[in-house]
Amino acid sequence: MTPLAMRFCVGCGQVFDKLQPSDSGPRWVAAEAYREKYGLSLNDLHLIADACPPCARVLAIGRRVVLPETCIPVLT
Ligand SMILES: [Zn+2]
């Protein structure tokens, strides 16, 4: 079986469930719940490093790539 390409969050470990979107569309779910839901093992998955929205924001702040208008000016 070809590994299923799947985005996972490097921050919290959640995975992006695009197989069975909820009413509000695809969503990030706990990796364990996802594997149990679809009966997948880690060998079935090709994990692609990504970040869910909350973690993406934290990572952006860490890399100082947040938009200038969202930053508080630092006086030097
Ligand atoms: Zn995350």
C-alpha cells in the first residue's frame, strides 16, 4: 500500500484530517484518534511536517515573521 501523505503539526503533533471533513471542513485532530479512526499504522503514513493554525502563529512569532502591524514597536 502506498503510504498516505499526511500533514502533521510539528508543534502539537496533531494531524490534518482531510479524509473525512467535518461540517466546517478539514480539521486538525489528535494523531492517535486519527489512526484509530481509519485503522492506520505509522507505516501507512507519509508524514509531512506542517503546523496547525495555532502552532503556526507561535512558530511565526519565534521566527519573527509576524506581520509588522501585529507587532508592538520596541523602543531602542
Ligand atoms: Zn499544532
